[in-house]
Amino acid sequence: MVDLASSVLGGFQDTLDAAFGASMGWVVGHLILVGALALIALAIKNRDHITNQSGFSRDTLVDVTSTGAATLLLFAMFTNTFGWPLAPALAIGLAAALSLRWHVLIVE
């Protein structure tokens, strides 16, 4: 059988295998993947309703996405280039991204 869940879930799939056994862990891992894909498909299908009824505008969603992308970019830079530990790199990356966002909003 193809074990797609191991490549997507990584170490979490190993934990599922240890908790439920190899066969049941495979089933649970793939059920998690199917559920995630179903939720993504449902969100894409209802994206207009979600956007219009959530109280968030497109500007807010773009702001959150750009802040998240900046955080991930800084996190990758701090961990790969400077070799920082994961938690401090994430915390400083988030703080720097939020500071950059604040500066852009104030200067704008």
C-alpha cells in the first residue's frame, strides 16, 4: 500500500503508528489527510460565503497572509542561515513581521 500519510504527516504518523499499530495507524493517518482535503475543498467551494459572512474583508485576509508569509520567511532565514533554535527563531520572526506590519500601516 502507498503510505502518503508518512510523507505528509512526518513524525506525527510515526506517533499514530505507535499508538494504534501499523495497520490502524495507516488508516487513521490517511483519514486525517482525507478530512483535511475535504475541509480545504469545502472552504474553496464556500469561499465567497466565508469572505462575505466572516466579518473579515479581503484586505484583512491579505494582511494576515502577508504577515504569515513574512514570519515564515524570517523563520526560515533565522534557522537556516543563522542556525538559531526553532522556538526563538519563530518568536523573533513573528515579532519582526508584526513590527514590519505596524510600520507599514503607520507610514501608509
